[in-house]
Amino acid sequence: MATVSIVIPCYNEEDNIIQIKEAICETLSGMALDLEFIFVDDGSKDKTWEVLSHLSLADSRVKGLKLSRNFGHQSAILAGLHHARGDCVISMDCDLQHPPSVLPEFINKFNFLSDYKIAKNAGDFRLLDRRVLDKILQFHETDLFLRGIVNWMGFNVAHVPYNQPPRLHGDTKYRLGKMLGLALNGIVSFTSRPLYIAFVTGGIFIIFSLIYIIFIIARWLMGFKIILGWTSIIVLILLSTGFQLLNLGVIGVYLASLYKETKSRPRFIIWDSVGLNNENKK
Ligand code: UDP
Ligand code: MG
């Protein structure tokens, strides 16, 4: 019987945990599967951990990891992936926005295609085959951008379309700042192009400046007066300062990312756990 691990990151999700577990059990009840739930409490401030501990005592398939603080959605998923022991692992949100009703289709594709993983691009709702998972666990980037890495690895992907309902309980945990952070991380960890753009725009600026200087000298040689307007000077100064700061900023963002990676701190710290057996702790 295949074991399916389900990794669910939870940040202040006390009201959703029981319901998502029940919804998953219900949709998968007809399939002969060994289920393993790995809920990761990402530094919640509500009763998430209490709910998880109780649930784990009542149902041995439920395992809980408590991170020492809020490490963010991607790190929470990663912590769960590291402890999954299934033949495949599904990651999904706790708020039922990733509908459990899609799971049978995920799992059927997995069985049918065996070494295929199923990914849905719109978020972190995906099934990974054990072979793919083991490869992902070998990446040691601090800011691992799971959505990008999965595509980068180049394994076969199958897509399962679904409609996203509104969140069940509570508010979104992705405020604008976190979302922008994730977007920036997605860019910086997957392309160095902005650095080249900075380089190219700098170059273009220099070429235009040179042309302008030659133009002024030529006019001077032809006997024209060369007192040019104050406004044009100010505009040029403002523009070029802006470009310089922008490009410095681009370099800064990459430098910060490089700095973070060289420190190679652990990506999450597990403070407590419930229901884990030795196999999970490998
Ligand atoms: N989440 C998390 N850590 C965070 C933010 C979010 O573990 O710092 C979890 C959250 O509990 C949920 C999932 O990530 O299970 C997606 O978050 P949310 O539903 O708030 O994001 P949205 O659907 O609004 O983009
Ligand atoms: Mg959500």
C-alpha cells in the first residue's frame, strides 16, 4: 500500500486544522492508502500547537512540528518535506483554498505515471514523487524558492486544474510585504538578469552622454554659443543620479542574497514535535 504524506504549513490556523484533516480523510477514504499528515506550526501565536498536539494524540497518522518562530511559508513546507516518509508527498495550504477534492486526481496521476510529479503552478499545492523529493532535499539554498526549483529540475510535470475557494477561517497570512519578499526572492534566486540590465542601462547612459558632449563641442567649433539651459543640467543630474541609485540597489539586493546564502544558517529550527517516529526523524 502506498504511503502518501501530506505537508500542511500552519500559521495561526487553529480553526482550520481539524476541518482540513477531516476533509482530506473523507475524500481519500475510498482509496487504499497509508496517510501521514505533517502539520508544521510556523511560530503561530494562537492555539495551533495545542490543537495539533491533541489531534496527534487522537490520531497516530497526525504528526506535528513546531518551529521556534515564524520562518515563513516556504521554510515551513521545507521542514515538513524533510520529515515526510511517504512514497509521494503533497503540500497544501491549511485554509482549504487548496481543495482536498482534487487529491484523488493528484494521486491517480502519480500511480499511473509512477515517476511523474504533479504540480499546480498557482501556489504550493503539489504532489512530489519520492525521487523528486529526495533531490529537492539536497538543495541547501537558504531562500529556496520551491515554486521555481520544481520547474528548474526538469522532471515531468502534470497539471491538475482546480478552482480556488475563499479561505475558510481567519485572514490571509500573506501580507503585502511577505508577498513582495517572495516575489523578489523568486527573481533573485532564478536570474541574474537585473544585474546585466543595470550594466546595460549604465552603458547606454554613457553613450548618450558622449554623443551629447561631442554635439556640444561640435557646436562650439562651429561658432555657436554654448550656454545651455540650467534646466537641462538639472534634469540630467536627477536622471543620472536616479539611475545610479537604482543600479546600486539592484547590486545591493543580490549582495544581500549572497550574504544570506554564505552564512548558510539552518532554514528552520524545530522546537518541538508530536507523533514523529524514528523513521520521520532520519
Ligand atoms: N503560512 C505559513 N507561514 C507564514 C505564512 C503563511 O506557514 O508565514 C501558511 C498559512 O498558514 C497557510 C499557507 O501558508 O496554510 C498559505 O497562507 P495564506 O492562506 O495566508 O496565503 P494566501 O492564500 O492568502 O496567499
Ligand atoms: Mg490562503
